[in-house]
Amino acid sequence: MTQADLLPLLQRIADALERLAPQGAADNDLTAADAFVWHAERERLEPVASVNRVPLALLRGIDRVRDILYENTERFARGLPANNVLLWGARGTGKSALIKAIHAAVNEAQPSGAPGALALIEIHREDIPSLPRLLALVRGSVRRCLLFCDDLSFDHDDASYKSLKAVLEGGIEGRPANVVLYATSNRRHLMPRDMIENERSTAINPAEAVEEKVSLSDRFGLWLGFHNVDQETYQAIVAGYARHYGLDLPADRLKAEAGEWSITRGARSGRVAWQFIQDLAGRLGKPLS
């Protein structure tokens, strides 16, 4: 093969390596969107053009935690001190939906001419070890960033919780002033009970071992609990969705079908209500947009 033949091949190899190479901080433009997904393997913030969310007004049965989270987020957006937040509780009760809805509501409420809106950055649970790199990337930005980790929990022999603890409060640099972390979890202490009990039974000092595990939750200044809703609240959620999306069905029939749907699912929650609405919209031939 001659040198002339090698040049096109080498160029193709170089182009392929460039596409595979991690994207540098210069490519991570925090002004490109209001929401991003962090891809740790490429060290890249991927802009999200349209966030999968529902309007804040449609989230029912969580008024108290809604108000607390909104006030904390609104203060943070205005440049004031704010807490990291752990939203814990039953599945499908609106934890992640509330974070995304409040992010949109706070940005919409910002006065005209205010600096860049609050950026929502989702980091996946498996990428928690890369959190220090993400914080280093956004630390120097003038834009305030709300880091969001959905379904955060740790299993036995998972030591990544220690790096999270250090980043939240205990490290030398600590959490940047322009960043807060909102996490959702089905567990109040982020670890299964049997894991904590095992630490207690096998440790030389059981109290210290348990304290090491439980203290991670203490890094979150706010703990907001979510619980399954009662029948009345569930029906109110369904009715609110139906009105918002123009799903015309007699009230008594809507209530009966929604009740039957919750019975077949064995639960009443915001997620179950939304799944019923999706089924109803499909049967009525109406898009949810």
C-alpha cells in the first residue's frame, strides 16, 4: 500500500477517534438550554430541548411539600442560600415530577431581564462517582444549577456513597455556591434496612457503623416525605388531568373507570392516575399535548 493510499485511511481513523473522544468543558455550554443530562463517560452535558414534565398545578395531594420545595428553589434561583433536598417515599407519588414542575415554575416566575434561568442537570445514579468532575465543570459558571438524581439508593458493598457525602458537605471544596442537589429515593436513609442491620451486627462498634451509613441522609438539609394518596385525592388528580387535556367523559363514568383502574393496579398514586389518563386518551383518540 502506497503513502497516497494510506492518507484517506488515516483520516477516517482520526475522524472516528475524534467522535469517540470525551467532550471537553468548552463544549459544555450551560446557556444552550434550561435542562441537561450528564453523560459521565464523555464528560458531556447533553442539552434537553423539551423536558418530560407536567404542570405544577396538576400535582395534587402534595401541597405542603410542594410549597416547601418551591420556596427553597425560588430562594436558590435568586442567589440566596438553599438546602440540598431528599424527596423520599412510596413509588409513583410525584417526587421526580414535582422537581421538574417546580424547576419550570420557578424559571417562569423570574422577572424579565433577570440573569440566566435556573439550569436543571440530571445525573444518573450509576454516575454518582463522577459527581466531583461535574461540580468542577459547573463551579465557575455564573448560572445556578439544580442537580437532579432520580431513584438514588445504595446497596451492599457500594462505596460510592462516601464520595457523595464528601461532595455534599465534607470535602475540602464542598458544594459550589451555585449548585444544589435534589434527589429522590424510596428509602429515607438511602440504604436498605437489612444493610444497616448487617453493619450493626458485624461491626466492632455497631453504633459507629450505623452512623456512617445513616449520616449520608443528614447531608440533605430538607427531607420531604411522600405517601400514597387516599381515594378522594386520587380521583381529584384524575379529574384535573381530564380537564387539562380535554378528555370529555361524564363525571360518574370517569370516576368509576378511574376507580377500577386503581383496583387492578393495587395502588392509588399520581403515577397510577397518569397511566389511567394515558389509557383513556388512547381510547378516546386524543393526544396528550
